[in-house]
Amino acid sequence: MKIKKTLLICVVAIATITSSCVSSRFVEPLDKGEHSIGIDVGGPLLGYKLLAFPTPLSSISYGYGIDSNLTAFVGLHTTSLLFQNFHTDFGATYKFLNQKKYRPSLSASINNTIVSSFRTGATRYWPQLDINGYWNFSEQKHFIYVGMSNWFELKEKRTHDQESIQRWIANPQIGVTFKMKRVRVHIEYKALAIGLNSKEVFVPYNSLIKGKGAVGFYFGISKTF
């Protein structure tokens, strides 16, 4: 019962407070005219006694390659629906530099997150800017990447009229994507809200620095066509 209660609090809190419910959307743009449908699961690592496990947040996403350097995307956060919240994100990824030897390709993603409660009608909006460097490798052009997800709080007040802790929240990330014909598998590790006091934001979890931020682990699979 204690685990269920902790999980419920964590899901609601994270789904309505932070963008890091999913891994990075489309670090590498799709080919021109290519479509993608994917599923993502994971989240901050919860600590329970000697165990640690990712919060089972989930979402589905769709992307479309406008051209070889630009992909538009939209996502629906399915776990939030279980708690009567409509939670969506949408935006685009643009690659502005190609890989050259050891220099990575560079891409930037502008993301917009909207959460609206079916119970109260309250709606919140958060913008997000992700910047990633990635290296393709092997004949299949798998890629590894490192980057920073930047989350911005626009309102002065959080829920229950609490003051916003921080207007800019940085989330460093590292991940890998494996390509298998029309299927892609994504794994990402993220240091969440590294500058924030965990007692003011999250429920029990694992963190890199005691009392600061959280550790996130994500897994995704997508199909292109």
C-alpha cells in the first residue's frame, strides 16, 4: 500500500510539474516524408529500501519529417490520463550541423507542454528547449548523444499558491538509439533538476547529489514508415 501511495503521488507530481516524463523527442530528425509512431516509458528512479526502479510514466508520440533536417512531433502522456489530466507536448527538432569526424551533429528541439485537469479545468503551459550533440556509428547509423534539456517555468506561483522554486530547470542527458530497419530502440539516462532541493519537488528517489535533483531512466521503441 505504501508503494502504491508513493507511486501515485510521484506520478501526479512529476506529470504536472516537470517535463522529464519522457526521453528526448527526435534527437536525430527523420528523413523527409518519413513518419514515426513510438511508445516511451520511464522516469525518475524511486528508492524503496535497497531497491530502485523507474517511475512508470508513459506516453505515445508521432513524428513527421518535413525535410531531412526538420521534424515535427506531438505526444500524448498516457499515464496522466489515468489521473484525469490531459497532458500533451508538441514541437519540432532541427539539425543545424552535420557530423564531421569526431565533431558531432548538433540538433535543437523546441517543445511545448500543456497539462489540463479534467476535474478542475486548470491548465498550465511550459516551454522547453533541448540541445543535443550526437554521433552516428556502424553501418546501421545507430547514434549516441549527449545534451541538455532546458525547462522554463513561466508562472510566479505553483499549485496551492506556492512560489516557483526556479524559472529555469536544467536536465543533462545521455542516451543511445539503435536502428533496426524500421524499428528504433531508445535508452536515455538523465540528471533531473540538478539545482533544486529534492524535498521541495519530488518524493523519495535516487539522486546524484544528496538532496539535489533526481536520476531518470527512460526506454522507448518506435516504428518508422
